[in-house]
Amino acid sequence: MGVLVLGIGGVLAIFFAAADTHRRALTETTTAIIADSVIAEQRAAFNRNRYGEPLPIKEEPVPGYELYSCSVLPTAVGRDPQTGRTTHLYLEVVVHYQHRGQKRRAVYRTVFFRE
């Protein structure tokens, strides 16, 4: 009887650990999807706008994802010496979320180049 109880306890522990790992994987996948869409929007705006730079965004809610917010931190890395327009842009996207009652964040970084 003790072996049976010990076996059931082990199976339940594995089940709860797997459920937590699955939840964390879903959260990390969602943050990556959000960051990818924000980076794509910023890249499109950077290529469309010939002279301006993206403005910083501070913890705005993400449409369609109520539990997530996003910050965008652009930094001009290179400028054209003749026109003064930005040719290289370092972009940091921070996705804020809550996991188990604690605020967490995932940071994604990229560089844009303009010809």
C-alpha cells in the first residue's frame, strides 16, 4: 500500500511540474510574439519615415493581450553626416507581464539599418 501511495505522489509531482513548465512556455511564447509584432511595426515606421526616429514608449498595454504591457527604447547609433538623418537604430523592446503574482519582463533587442 505504501508503494502505491509513493507512486501516486511521484506521478502527481511530475504532473504539477509539467503544468508549470507548460504555463511558463506559453508566457515566453506570448512575449516573443508581442515583441516580434512591435519590432515589425517599429521597423516599418523607421523605413517609412525618412527623417524622424521612433519615440520611446513607456509601458503601454498591448491590444489583444490584457495581461501584458510593452516599452520601446530606441537609440540612434549612426547618422548620415550630410543630412543628419538616422541610418542605424538600436531598438530595445521590453515586454512586462505578471507570473505567479510577480512582475516580470522579457527584453528583446535589435538593430535597424537604413540605406
